[in-house]
Amino acid sequence: MKLMFLSDRMKDIAWGPTTMNMLQRVAEFKGKQALYFQQSLEILTAMKNVALIQSTESSNRIEKIVVTNKRLTEIVNERVDPVDRSESEIAGYRDVLKVIHESYEHMPVTSNVILQLHRNLLQYATGSGGSYKMSDNDITEELPSGETIIRFKPVSAFETKQAMQDLVNGFRKRKEEALYPELLLIAIFILDFLSIHPFPDGNGRMARLLTLLLLYQAGYEVGRYISLEKCIEDTKDQYYATLQKSSQGWHEGTNDVRPWVEYFLTMLIEGHQRFEQRMGDLDRGRGWKSRQVEGVIQHLMGDFSVADLLERCPGITGPTIRQVLARMSKKGHIVAITKGRNARWRKIFGDED
């Protein structure tokens, strides 16, 4: 098996102007991020807390793991313990995400670190994480007719341990050589990880967590404040389509990684654009707290209460939130479906583009 990080394979890839332009745009965003990070700590803290919840929610929802807004917020903020399988999956993702946010500088990407993160990811759900797959796990697709087809055959269980070792060694070697832009190495690492599909469960979520870990280590920290997982969820069809396109011929080393790399860079650009837009919206003097509440409401799924918004908007008081609800209700953007102290609200407009 020939992985992407072998030097002859990397040299064979003809990176076109589109990819180069994307790399330049992301580099420009990175150059500006320090200026943003020096701005209001209160605004950044609010954005960070919202992103933590959105990232946990979106990455799990991509895998059809869904809980209510209220339970999601309580679990992410560690106010309650998980009571079922879905909530346990949410709690595991929360823990790994927080560890990456807090300790990424001390987490070299090795096989042992990846196994430990996977163990933590599934610690509440099954307790069976932290081990590579023991049997082969084909990636399948269900057609509209109901027929299930094999979309991709990952590395066999027998070969997985060596493949993962080759992957992390290859990444470390190429990073040390500094012959290629680090973002290209990260994108291809994630493609190879998903093509190996080393675990019986949790591969997609692990790929997204490893994406954040590698980006933070490379100095791209926008994922702390804007959910990159939400960017992926919003483009889920393209995410799967480019993965499929770039995995064709992977085992033979003839696959074209460029569709996936361009999607990966597009996702990063989108994340930075959302960050700059949100910073601009929130940092225009008075009224940023109201705009923060409105932004949270726009991304909520399902009904919500004042308590849900208080959990997602640290530092913003109940009266401010109720003022926003009254104003949005008057404009016809939301409607109260129950009244009283524990009133619940429902959006009646489309999600933010």
C-alpha cells in the first residue's frame, strides 16, 4: 500500500492556480487573526462558547446523532450526565474537543495519541474505543431504491496498524522537511485517515477532531471561535462527494487528491469569512450582545427557551435576551409556542446562509 505522504507521490501532484490562490487566501486570514484575537475578550469568549456547542452538535449531527437543544447545551456545559447512547456520544465529543482546545501544543500526532482520543470519544457510549478495527469495515451507500452498495473498501483490519503508523510517520517527515505547504499535508492526512478508516466506529468524528488538532498546531486557530464542523455540515453533500472522488484509486496510489484538497481549503476560507463577519457584527460598539443572541437563535435547531439562550450566551443577561425575543417576535421572525416563565419559542424564518 502506498500512502500519499511518500515523496514521489507528493512530487507527482500538479497543484494548479486555484489551489495556490486558496492557500494564499488562507495565509492572509492567518496573518490577520492575531489582530482580531487582541480585541474584546468578552466577545471572543462568547464566540468560543457558542462554537464549542455548535461544533459538538454539527459533527455528531453529520453522523445522525441528535439530541434536543436543551440537553445538548447542558451536556456540553457539563451540567448533566448523559442518559442514553446519543447523549453519551455528545459527551465524548465534548471531552475530546475541550482537550484539543486546551492542550493541542502538547499532543504530538502519533498512533498512541490518536488511539487515546478515540478511547475518550467513546468512553461514555460504548467504552470500546482506543483500539483499531478487528474486522474489515466497508464504506457503503444506500441508493434511493433501497439497495446498499460498497462505495469504498478501506484498508483491511490486518493492515490497519501498520497503515496508521506509516501515515503518522509520513506526515511528521514531510512536516519536518517543510517542502510542501502544511495545509496541503493536513488535508491529505485527513483524506488518508478516512481512507484507512481505522476504527469500527467514530472515524468521521475523529477526522474532524484531528483536523482541528493539526490546524491549531499549524497556527490556524479560527476553529476556536467559528465552528468548522458547522461549515462542513452546511456543505455535507460536497464533503462526501469530494471524498468519494479523491478516494478513487487510493489503494493503487493513482487517486486525484485535488478535489478533496480544494474542498478542505474552501471550508477553511468559509470559516475565516464567518469569523470576520461575526467579529464585525459584534464589535460595532453598542448592541453587540443583542446581535450575539440573534446569531445564536439563527443557528438553533428546533424550539428553544430563554434558559437555552442563557447557556449559549455567557455574560448576556436574561433581560437582554427577552428584549431580543420581543423584538424578533414583533418582526415575525419567531413565535412563542408556550407562554409563562418557561416559555418556548420557535423560528419562522430560514437558517442563516
